Amino acid sequence: MTKYRWQASALVLVAFMLGCNEFMVVGVLSDIARSLRVTVATAGYLVTIFAVVYAVSTPLITILTNRFGRYPLLMTLMVIFLIGNTWSGFTSSYGWFLLTRMITAAVAGTIESLIIVFANDIAPREKRAMLISWLAAGFSIASVVGVPVGTAISTAYSWHVAFHLISVVSLVTCLVMVGILPRHIKHVSGTIKDQLVLLTDRRIYLGAALILFTAAAMYTYYTYIRPLLTTGLGFGTTALNWLLFVLGIMSILGNRLSGKIAERHGLTTMPRFYVMDIGLLLCLPVAMQSRVAGFGVFLVLTLIIMAVNSPIQVHFLDVAEASYPQSVALASSLNAIFFNIGISVGSATASVMLTRVGLGYLGWGAAVFAVISLVIVIGLNRAIAAKRAAVVVQESK
């Protein structure tokens, strides 16, 4: 195996670790609620608060640490993450568990942005989009392996044990990174103001809004995927683990699809995917009347709802490298930042809808966010086309 493949594998392992920590809570939400003596709706706010802290801390840490070397910064944040996750495994009250989740959330976003910076540096240009899609797939692999295994461990033993397992994976990941990642990668330092100018570009803030509302559409139903599969569709606990496994496989395939789209078409084909999302989400309440139809809708949604992931990440990096080189690290973090803001919006919407209209109608709330995403992606493609036309005109003078 070449050095590049080993490095790429190490970065995917980091993504897997982050995904296990963040998403496993969804699979064991009911167990956490019962153990910590709170309602499922209250436990659901763990997802919301994690996402809010993630979204707020990521730009702050990324901007304020821009002057430091990428490698020592990444390793320092990894150690903080390991401490926070290990502490999560020992908590027995809602308040302490919430605090430990906030600690891991505070550093997870910057870790994610840094591994994207490393990927952008070590990957040959023609392989960059595919490696970025593999980083996203690392989160999906966490869904395939981490979430079902975490759910199974929680059911058989305790959700505390599941968090201890993540700590083991985190420790192994740190050791692998020490041995394989480059110690020095190029980066351009800049003041806070110099970095934030990136956000004034229409191609950037429309892209950020697209990620936010796409994530909101997904998490308006995915926050309560376990109750949807059990209470809504009537599947038992044993079947649940296999169903989550299958959904995870579809998520991996979706990320691979995203990489192919980024390599060939970029964002131009994305409106078609949002039209499909809207149709499926509107049909979800009816599909929930049948186990086969309901689960089939979840399968297709999982495949296509995050097809935008790699194209938008490559878009952010391309804009930053061409026009704002001092903001590449910030650009690499935008996907994670606004995705988690979207998670907080979607999970909060889901919690409100769960108490007011019931489990079966979460899809309609998600469809509203998907419609907003469709409008935004059309506007973003027009902004990209306008910029390209302006550049052509300027170069022809």
C-alpha cells in the first residue's frame, strides 16, 4: 500500500471516530433517556445542543488557531476529544453527560476541518473529490458499524460501554496518526478579518445556507429514526439493529455517489436530487402505513439526501484557494459548521413536531426544509455561473 493510501486511511479513521461519537447517540437515545431518567424528547435535545456547540465553537477555534501548525493542533484537539468522550462513558446524570457532550462537540468540528485540510494537501488533484467523499463515508461507516454496534451493546449491556469502545477507537486513531501523517503542510496565516472576508462571497454564503437546510431536512426525521422504525413501522428491537445497518450501507453508497457527482458534474445536477427528496418526504406519512414502503422511503432518502456533500465541499475549497487562500481552513470547516446548525434546527423542529402532530408527520416538516434547499441550490448555481462569466470577460480585456 502506498504512503498516500495509508494517510488517506488514517484520515478516514478519524472521520469514523467522530461519526461514532456524534451519531451513536441517535441509536441509543431511548436507552439514554431511561438511564438518565428524562423523557425521550428531552434526551433528543442532546443532539440539538451538541450541534449548536459544534457550530459555534468550530469557526472560533479554526480562526483563532490559524497561526499554529496543522499537525500539532490536530493532535492536541484529538487528545481533548479523547478525554471528553471517556468522561461521557462514566457519567450517570443528564447534566454531566450534557457537559461531556459539549466538550467533544467543541473540538470535533475543528478536527473535521483539519482532516479535510490534510486531505486537500496530500491527495493528487484528480483524487481529491473522491478522498473527500471517503471522509464523508467515514461518518457513514460509523453509522453502519458504530451505530448498530453501539445500539446492540447498549441493549445487551449499557450505553456507557458503547462510549468506552469509542475511546478505544480514539486512542488507536491517535497512535496511527502519529506514525503516518505529515508533520508540516502548507497554510497561509491571516488575521481574523482576513479570514472572515470569505463569508462575504455570495458563492460561499449561499453554499453554507444550502448545507444548513439540507441537514435540517434530514434531521427533522433522522433524529427519531429509532422510534420511526419501531413505534412507527412496528419493527422489533432485534430487527432494529439490522435496519440501521442497512441504512448505514445506503449512506456509504450515497457518499460514494456524492464523490462521483463532485468529479463529473459538481453542483449543476443537485436540483434534481432535491426534487426527489421533496417528493419522498411528502409521501412519507402515507408510506409509513406499510413496513416495506416506509423503510423503502428511508432507504432512498438515505442514498440521495446528502448527495450534495462532496460537491459543496470541493466548491468551498476551490473558491477559497482561488480567491481567499488565507481562509482555506475556515472554508474546509463550513460544511461541518452549517451542517450542525442544520442538525440543531432539524432536531429541534422534530422535537416540537413530535409533541404536537406526532411521529408520522415528521416528513412534512423535513419537506419544507428540502424546498428551501432547492431554491438555494438554484440560486447558488446562478451565482457560480455569473462569477465564471465575469472572469471570462475580465480575462478577455
